[in-house]
Amino acid sequence: MTRFTETELGTIATLLKALAHDVRLKLVHTLLERGETSVGELESLTGIGQPGLSQQLAILRKAELVRTRRDAKLVFYSLVPETLQGTAKLLRALSASSPEAPGPEQAGARSRVLGSAASFAKMV
């Protein structure tokens, strides 16, 4: 079993939060597909306009998921794959430990249990 320190888990949580936004995930996916890309190209490829694009890229920079390179007036973005190594390691461990998909009778029992919890939460 893979062990993670509290610091590593905190870092992973921060990275997952940064990725858990549809616009940022779209930007990361575009950079994954295209490699280094200028801000103007990102805007036209994703349809994300300014200033939203700048705000989302700033969050990705702060999380160290992307790096920038300046060439005259153009700013280029690329992914920093090393940043996600711990997160990928955790996700691989989680996916390897996942049980098989539940059968119909197990899925039904699970939804009843989840429904019960939801009903209880509504009552409280």
C-alpha cells in the first residue's frame, strides 16, 4: 500500500481542487493535446475569453500545474507534469484498489443505503 504524508496529501488536495473546475480542466486538456501554446491560441482554441482566461491561468500557475515562457510580447503556457506525479500515484493506487463494478443487486442496495443517508440528512 502506498503511504502519503500529511503534506503530500495537502498538496494533492490543492492540485485536485485546481483541476476540479471545468474551465481549468479544459485548459489543461488543451495544453496536454497541443503542448506549449500562446495565450491567444488558448483563447481561440478553448473559446474562453479575457479576463476569465487570465484568472484561470493564474490559478493553474499558482498550483504550479503550468509554466510560462515569454517571447517578445507573446506569453506561452505549458504543463508541468512533475507537479502531478504524487497525485497520479494516489489515483493509480485508488484505481488499483477499487473493487469490481457492483452487480445490479449490489447497486440497488447501495442506492438504498445512499438514499437513507440523504433522507436522514434532510431530517437533520
